[in-house]
Amino acid sequence: MAGGPTNQQSIVAIQVLRALAAIAVVFAHFQMDLGRLLNARDALPDLALGHAGVDLFFVISGFVMVYASEPMFGRTGGPLRFITRRLIRIAPVYWLATTLYLVMALSIPSFEKSYSVASVAASFLFVPWPRLDGIMQPVVGQGWTLNYEMFFYAIFAVAVLAPRRIAVALASGVLIVAVAAGQLCPPSSPILAFWLDPIVLEFVFGMILGLAYREGFRLPKPLALLAVLGGFALMYAAHGYVESRVLSLGLPAAIVVAGAAFGNFSLRSPAWRPIAVVGDASYALYLFHSIPIRAILIGGSWMGLDIAGRPWPYLAAAVAGAIALAVAIYYLFERPVTGSLHRRMTPANTPQTVEKLEDFQVPASDIKGLGVK
């Protein structure tokens, strides 16, 4: 089946996964900052699996690109339209976050200031570049993942010239060959070495799942639920024992996404709607969560609070604060800005059915009663 999704529930299931992935990253970064700022990393049990949120995001990204590009495959204008829409979706919020982090770096004495002019420019251009301290991270530290995303988008944009199946095969083949070349002949350039990391194979997992979904593949609900639970269990079991991140986190993440996408779960209960809204705001949550985390840890330490002795309430406060900030940014900045840019860049006669669901956002009719407009 080459048409659109058979129901909206599978889309909400992906949004729920996005929310869980972003919250998992918040957990992991809270623990990292506990160790870095308060020397109390062991105050919480090992939350390192929180980093698997990134792997979930990469698999979901591959899935969404195939799902959302249906009107573009095999068309001469497809590549330009694809990359334009990706930049509209990704750049404004990221540039806002980067600017805010730079302002804080200049105005707060204790803030890290390991940025050069080149690293700042590279941050805005989504190019991996070493900071003054040698770390291969942009101004917004967690933005390293977007450097991989843009690399993937560039490859996929060219592949969109072909029909759907061929496009997925081409993009997957390029990524696989690139990773293999990087493993066989490690490049001397740190930029190339960054882009050729095996983690980009997680986009391939997602594209294959997206193709299968568009072709009509589905799973019985019990088997799909088993895939979701089994994927998470496999992450936990493989963590610390399997050296390859792609195998220990990426492959289980693909199993989780497969279960969520193919299961046709009924998620119409009002209980799922707030979680789906967090999924809509997951990009902002990913980019801005460090602000409430550090505010709570630094502020609490300054007030003499025993954060290391009782970390759980502060973790809960950090998660709640990060979600509140992300939802506010999503509704006050991200959605209106990207919506306005889409309207300006999209011709009036462009089909909108798939475009409106490009990132699996919950329709407005599904968020009534949440206090969000």
C-alpha cells in the first residue's frame, strides 16, 4: 500500500516515543551535570540508558523522512523542496538556542567560554567543528546530533529525485558505504571522521521501517507491544556489554520504533494527549533542557540545598521545568515561526495532507482541554 497511514493512532505512538526519548535525555544530562557541577554523579543510579533517547531520535528521523517525503519522491523539484522544509523545521529554533547560549556565555562568569569564531560559525551552519577545548561539539552541546541530521538530510535530498523504493535504497547505500569506508580507511579530517561514525546507520534503520510502513506492513497489536517492550529490554541488557552503540542502542531503538509504528495502537484516551504534546515539543525540549537543569542545580547549591542527598525531587523539578519551557517555546516561537515560513515557501496548490503531518504533530482537535492554544 503506497498511500498515507491507515489511522492517526500510529502517528501519536511515534509522538509518545519522541516524548520519552527527550525526557530520557533530560534524565541523562541531569546526572551528568550532577557529576560536573556538584561532584555527585553517583547520587542517582546509572541513568546512562538515557542517552538511548538520541538513538530513538535518529531512527525516528529516518522513518519520518520517508513517510513525509511522499509528495516529493521522483520529482525534479523534490530535493529543493525537501531541504527547504528541513531547514525551516530545524534552523530557527536551533539558531535561537545557539544565540541564547552565546549570550549566557558572555554574561555569566561561570559559563563555559571555549568557543572560537570558527566554532560559532560552524554551529550556525550545522558543521562539526572542534571547540577551543578540543571537544567536537557546537555551542549548544547536544546540537552534535543535528550535525548528523544535516549530513543525512543532504544525502536524502538527492535521493528524493528517485521513486520511493529506489530513494531509500540509494540513501541507505550511500550511508553504508560511507561508514564502511570510514572504518577501513579512517579519515585524517576530524569533520569526515565525525560524519562517518557508524551511528548514522541508525537513519538507515528508520528509512527501512518508513518504507515498510508506506508499503502497508503492519503487526498484530500483541506482537507490536512485545517489540516495544523487547526493544527497551534489549537496550538495558546490552548496555555495558556490547561495545557497538549501533548494536546495543540503535538496533533495539529500531525494534521499539517498529513496534510503535506498525502496531496500530489505539491511543485515543485523554491520558495520552499531554504526552503527545510533549512529543510535539520534543525538539525544543532537547535543545533547551540544560537551562532548567543548571538553574536548579546551581541555584539549589547556592541556597545550600542537599541536592546530592535527595536528588529525586530535584530531578523531577528539572524534568517539569524543562517540559514547561519546551512547550512554551514550541507554542510561542517554534510553531508560529515554522508555520509562517512554510506558508511563505509552499505554493498555494501544494497538497497539504502529508505536509501537515510531516513531523507527526498531534492535530489541534486532539489537544483541546490541555490548556494549550
